[in-house]
Amino acid sequence: MISALQSTVMLQGFLTGGGLIIAIGAQNAFLLAQGVRRQYHWPVALLCSLSDALLICLGVLGMGALISDSPLLMQIARGGGALFLFCYGYRALRSALKPVGMESGGGGARSLKSALLTTLAVSLLNPHAYLDTVVLVGGIATQHGEQLRYWFGAGAVVASCCWFMLLGFGAPRLAPLLREPRAWRVLDGFICLVMWSIAIGLLI
């Protein structure tokens, strides 16, 4: 049986994790792009969930302190993540400047391998993901003590899974709104702004 204290800590983890994950970021933007195309959005949603779960577990186990205490690791992560996000944003921008439709937009991947590799990139090459999950969630979890920190981490993992599954379910429902090339150009432009804003934030 789960005690009242364990349930409370797990709920705190759920709310904390949900608040961080729901904010628009690289993962959400890419999953949205795949979902409105109905192209591999369920594998992408699953891989996003697994990636976040892995990072949260690393944070709960104490990896966050190791990363935050190493300026070299943080600089490498920032530089590599910013470069990838700039390139991905540029690809979406090129699509936004052309009158293309849903099947050829620049914000998504056209094969399962490409979709999964891009998902891993936006999940694991983005330092914001580490700051939110490993450092922040992990740091808050450790404040609950040796035993309760795992319940906090479990709540954050559940929130991540619920959000990405919900986004994977809801994104295809937006497809009828994006049949026209003009609407898709707006989405690609939005994706470009998200990616570039994150990249700039990493550099400054």
C-alpha cells in the first residue's frame, strides 16, 4: 500500500514534471509536426517518454549534481545543442518560405529511422532537457530524502508519459486545420521560432 506521504510526494513530482514538460520545447514541437502529418507520431511519442524517463531517473540517482558541477560538460552540451537546434530551425524556415503542404513540410521526418533519430537528438542533444529533468527534477527529488525521492521521480515520469501520449493523440486531430499550404507554413514558422529561441537561450 502507498502511504499518504508517498502519494503526496508522487503528486508533487507529477505536478512539477508536468509543468516543465508541457512548456513548448524542441520535443513537443517535433512531436506536433509528426502528429499533424500522422507520420510515426506514436513511436516518436513513446521515445520522447522513454528519453524523459531515463533523464529523470538519472537525476533522481544524483547525476544532476555531477553535470551542473562540470563547466566543461555544460559548455559542450550548450554548443552542440545550439548547433543542432539552429540547423533544425533553418530547415523549418526554408519550408515556411515555400508554399508546401502537409506531406512536404520541413518540420518533420519522412522515415521511421529519421523520425527516431531526430527524436533522440531533440531529447538528448538539448541541454534544456537535462536542466529540466536531470538537474531540476533530480535536485528537487533529492530534497525528499533517500526513499521518498523515488516516489517524486515516479510522479515526474508518469506526468511525462501522460503528456507525450496526450500530444500524440491530439496532434493528428489538428491535421484538418493544416490542409492548406499557408497554414502549414505558419506551423513551420512557429517550429523555427521555438528551435531558434531555445538555441539563442543556450548561447547567452
